[in-house]
Amino acid sequence: MVSFPEFKVERLSSAGSLADRVCEALSQLIRGDNFPPGYRLPSEMGMASHFGVSRTVVREAISRLKSEGLVESRQGIGVFIREGNMDAPFRIDPNIVDSIQSVLQVVELRMALEGEIAAFAAMRRTTRQLNAITKALRHIEIEEREGKDGVDADVAFHRRVAEASGNPHFLALIEFLFPFLKSATATNRSYEATKASLSREVKDEHAAILDAISRQDPVAARTAARRHMEGATLRLRAVAANSA
């Protein structure tokens, strides 16, 4: 069993999020041949205990390692170090969150994805998946009524839509992008909360996506998802302009 480096939360002092640092620690261990190809990593709970962080942080770090080609998931078994070619075909610098322009570029990337994800979800969703999307949308409203920012609920809504697309690669891609956009989502939702018209605008955008998926109309779903992302872009630009 490979020993993990001590990584207690109270001792962290370097820059970056917890997920950044867990990802970097695991990446160094893997690239440094501490883990042989084919080695199964400990469970999320096990790694969370080793690093002194939450399972959500570990899940986010593992998602990034997958995108870098360092690990792979085997359904029902676990996460394994990739054998053979361990190239990194796609990577986004975690530091882009400090640049509004870079974040907007990632939002544009997500815009292209969300439209197709919603279209496929409209064509392929099951009744169970539609119920899950509906429940996720209601949860956003519940969190808002409770005075919460609704960021996690918002992410969950889009995750449920991606699951309904029937393509696990869509889900993997947006899971990879979410961490880079979480701060932007929080900023947008705080801005939206200051104006009733903006809050209603976002609710209507989400409702339009759900309605199109419910009616199994891929064209309407694609249009609704794209409009939502375009709206998010405009709101983020407005926040940037107001804070300049």
C-alpha cells in the first residue's frame, strides 16, 4: 500500500484550492512512479481521510486527473492508474479563475457543449431522468428560499441534464469544466439575487430547458440551453463591468 504524504487541511498554506493541491499531490505521486500502472487508488473516502479533505474535493481532483489521462474509472471497481500512454490531451490552467477573460472563454466552451447535451437529453431521456432533472430544478428554488447561493444546486441541475444525454463523455467534460466555473457561477448568482428581474430570467431559462427536454424537442432544448449560457455570459460581463 502506497503511503500518502501528510496533507492536513490546517497545514495547507500554498496558493490554490484544496482540489488543486490534492490533484497536484496525486499527480506528483503518479508521475514519480510511486503508483505502478494498473494500481487501484484508495476509495474516495479513503483518500479524503488521508488528505484531510472532503470527498467532494477528492472527486474534483480525480476528475482533473482523468482529463489529464493519468487515471481511469472502471465501473463498479474503482479508479486505476492508466497503463501505457499517459499523455495529457487537454488541460486548463487552474489559475484562469483569476482572469475574467479566461473564465469567459471557458464559458464559451461550455456554451457549445450545453446546447448539444440538452438536445441529446431531449431525445434520450427516460422518465426517471426527467424526474431527476425536475427535482434538481426545484432544489435550486428551495436553496434560494433558504437564503443559500444555489451554486451546488445549479451545478446539479446541469449534471442531471448531462446524465440524461446518455453519453458519459459529455458528463465527463462538463464535470471537468465545473471547477473552473464555480466561482463565476457564485458571482453570477450573487448578482442575480440583487435584482428580481435577473432572478426570474435565470429561472425562466432553466424552465425552458426542462420544458424542451420534457417535450422531447431537441431543437428547442438546444436553443434553450444556448440562450441560458449566453445569458450567463452577459450577466458575468455585467458583473465585471460593475466591479471595474
